[in-house]
Amino acid sequence: MMTADVIKYPLIGIVERNQKVVFAYSAFDESDFYVVPFHTVLKGYTKSIRVIDAAGDEYVASLSKIKGIHWESLRTFGVITSFLVFLFCGLNFPLKVEFSLSKVGYSKIEDVKRSLLTIVNQKPKYYTRRSSINTVLKRINSAKSIDELSKAISNSG
């Protein structure tokens, strides 16, 4: 087991089920990595995550403990507003979690690109809120680093 302080940010998390990519996300700092939506836990996406950090090191992360509700996220928009949003979103509130990490090797950027291209084509609505699918695919294909890939799949524009 390792602690997360060995991870170099940004990172990409890839969730696979039966050798099929089902979800991918980017985390630009520790708070991105340790805060997950409740439904992500319910769907089992936190059981085993392939994590590739900025240096290309690959880890397997699995949920080891739920620490509680991430109150800082709720305070960002106000507790009452956040409560109403989470109520209408099926109680999908942010959880603070802890992961156990095991280093498994080094990941080639081409393998990461291939996984990201697969998931963006399968579920484009999660990765194309602020950009067209062609723009996101172009960013993934032209990326030369994990940092560029993280930005390509994030919804920051």
C-alpha cells in the first residue's frame, strides 16, 4: 500500500469492467482525487480504478474508506442551494473518500489515449459539455502528455 503523496498531479483515472472502459476522469489536485459523487460509489466505480499520474506511473486505486460528506463542496454554492440540487439529482452528493494505492508499473501515453478515445466515443455527454466531440477527440489525439490528456477530458473548456 502507498499513500497518495507519491502521485504527481494531474492524473487520469480510468474505470474498466470486463476489459471495457466505462468511465474516465481527470484530477488536478488532491481534492479532485479524494472527492467523488455518491452515485460513483453506488455504481462500484471506486472498487478498482486505473490511475495514471503526470509522470506516467500507473497505480491501482480502490476505495478503502468513506470519510463523510464533503462539506466544502456544499458551502461553495450554499448549503440550501446545494441540498436542493442534490435532492433533484437523486441525492448525488459529494463524498470525501480515501483510496488504497498499489503501483503496477508505467503506462504508455498511446494506451491511455486509446482508452480515452473509446470512452469519449461511447459516452460523449460526460466529456463534451463545453466543447464539441470533434474538439475533444482532436485534443486527445494531439496530446503529448498526461497533463494535456487531463485537460482534454475535463469540462473546463
